[in-house]
Amino acid sequence: MRAALLSAFVLWAAVALYAVDGGTRQAGGGASPATSQKAAPFPGVLDEHPVIQYALRPVHDRVARLSESLAAGRVSLPKREDSGYLRAVLDALNVPVQSQLLIFSKTGVQGDVTGPDNPRALFFNESVVVGYIAGARYLEIASHDPEQGVVFYVVDQQAPTPAFSRGKSCLSCHVSASTLEVPGLIVRSNHMSADGTTVPQLGNVTVDHRTPLLERWGGWFVTGDYTPQPYGTQVHRGNLTGSGLSSWGPETTSNEVFIRWLDSKPEVRGYPSTDSDIASLLAFDHQSHAINLLTRLNWESRVAAADGRPDYTTGLLRELVDDTADYLLFVGEARPPARIVPRAGFAQAFAAGAPRDRAGRSLRDLDLDARLLRYPCSYMVYAAAFQSLAAGAREAVLQRMGSILSGQALGAKYAHLSPGDRRAVVEILRDTVRDLPPVFTRSTR
């Protein structure tokens, strides 16, 4: 892992709460999440539709509620000398510090103070992402509102008292094809140079749990324990910077910045640790796209209801339902690079408080050998993003999931769901999710 030089033609990756390479916003709902779609009848962009009005309607996400409590004096957020309001914000939003991810690309609104020696740390739970950069003016926060999608905030680290200010220009990047044309999270792969700047002319890839591991994490630090591959085989693109960038290669890559980071004692600058755990990265890749999918489905459902046509059996709504059900059941998931042993802190924090069935099983039980989760169904079914879907949309997704798990929906793409997997997932959902459709009472096969 610490070899100073490696040679390969690689795809470097970078992700940001505030990315610099977002796509152009499109009218009428934009591109389909899976296939070409007809544009929505509304002539403007989807977030300006009368039933959405993203910029105007009140929000009730976790940060908005915390801000109200802060203003009312019901809570306080003490400031630390090393990391400002970071720890207090994480505690107040129930975001585990053990979820830390580290991105060293110069993407984002504070890219001028970000780089391999001063990465952006991301901390997340199922609905909130908090970004911290040592010495930066602001904490960056993305918080999912069940109705309005991802809402962006900053906290001024220099202010004597904390306040959450809503971002005004984030949609220029955070509504794009990468977010399914709704305000969402961006996880994108780019070529990167040695100082952490991207080389956008060489292309990029939007990342989720289906993305091959060899195309992920090039702008990230990646830590954790996993079985090394044979000499000369590259497991992932983490910890590397490059020189001699071209569209045809070869390129020279080095993990010198990673070695420097491990030796830098970042705790003195407010970072909790040097960790950017590979298991945490896998979970973040999965749930970021899930949040975008659920937002798009919910918005299109509201638009359809306003037009008097909430039909989930045909057209765009049917495709969104099918895409969401498939994604929540990990269709097309890329295998981990090797057997992974997550850091105990992340694994414990990830599983803490998870709903469990009468046999003690949870959708947050990690596998990390053949796949992310022991039971191949997303824990995002418990998130407000799913539970607050329009009633017809939630029922339609659960109906589709039940049809897949019961064997009614056929196809090679469901081959990863063994009979044992199907039974286990159905039993867990029966015990932990309310108002399941009747298909879940039938036996699985």
C-alpha cells in the first residue's frame, strides 16, 4: 500500500457536497434515471413546478429543526478551538464521527483551501452530510428534506454564535443529470492531477453501488483492512495522484500524498482521525444515489397527483418505481475488492439503533465479502426519504420489491437474490416495516 510509485492508466475520482463540474439544468424534469423519458408537461425546471417550489416552500429537514431549536434557546452548540462547531453539530444531528470520509480533490465552494494535505472530511447518516475542512471559513451541510429534497447549508466557523444559513447558488451544480434532475448529492469520478485539481476534459463518471471499484475513490483517501490482491493488481483508485495525464496513457501514479497524510497528525487540526474507512465509502456510495432516486420519485408523484394522473403502472412513474425497487435490492451491485474488515468504530456506529426482526437480524448488518450488506435490501427503507414518499409511490415500490422477492418478477438481474436471501429479507421487512402490501404474506421461492 505504501509503495511510492505505481504505474497504471487510471480514472481518478472526486466527490463534493459542492461540486465544480455539475451538468446543465434541464427543463421538464430532465433525463430519466434509467432510460430516455418524455419531458414533464411543466415548461420550467422541475424544482420550480407549482407543487414543488423548492426555493419558496418551508423545509422541515433535520438541520431546519435544529436551527429552530437553536434560535429558541432549547439547544446550544459549543465551539471547540480545534474544529469550531463541528463536534457539536455532529452530536446535535446524530451523525457519527466514525463515519468520516476524506476527499482531497479541490472541488467545492472552499476548494481554494482543500487539497491532499488539507482534505474535506465528510460525516454522514441516512439523511445528513456534514463537511469539514481544517482552517476553512464554513462547515458545509447537505440535509435531506422528505418533501423538498436535499437542502444545503453553511455554518460560519468564525461567528461567535452558530447559525445555519441556506445556500443560495448550490443548484447550479446540484441539480443535474448526476442527481436525476432534483436537488441531490453528487458522487462523481474525475481525472485528477497531483495537487488535487480535476482534469474535466478527460471525462467523468457518476458513482453509485453499481460502479466498478476500479473506477471509484481516486480523489479520496481510503483506509481500513482488506486482503491485498496479487502483486500488480490494483484494487481501487484511492490514495493516488497522477502526472503525465492524457487521454491514452500511460500515466504515472503515486501514493505519496497518502503517506504524507498518515504521518501528518491531523488530529491537531480538528480532524477526528486519519480514517476514511473503505466500508464507510461503500455505504456512502450506495445511499447517495438512493436519496436522489427517492426524491425524484416523490417529486414526480406530486406532479402527477396535481395533474390528476398518479398512475404507477405505466410511463415515467412505472420506470421510477422499478428503478427504485431494483436499486434498493442491490441489482447490479459491484463486489467489494476483497474481504473487508471495517474499523470497529464505524461498524458499531452504522448498526447502532437499527430495527431488528424477531431473529435479531437487521438490514444494517454488514457482509463486506461478496457485497455491502448481509441481507441484500437497503436500510434506506427506514429513512424518512422512503417512509415519507407519497402514499401511492411508497406502496408501489414495496409492491414491486415484494414481487421480486417472491419470485413473481423474473430476470437474470435478480439472480444475486438466493432463496435464502429472499426469505431473510421478507422476514426482516415483515417485522420492521409498517403497512406492507399483501405480496409480503406469500411464501418466497
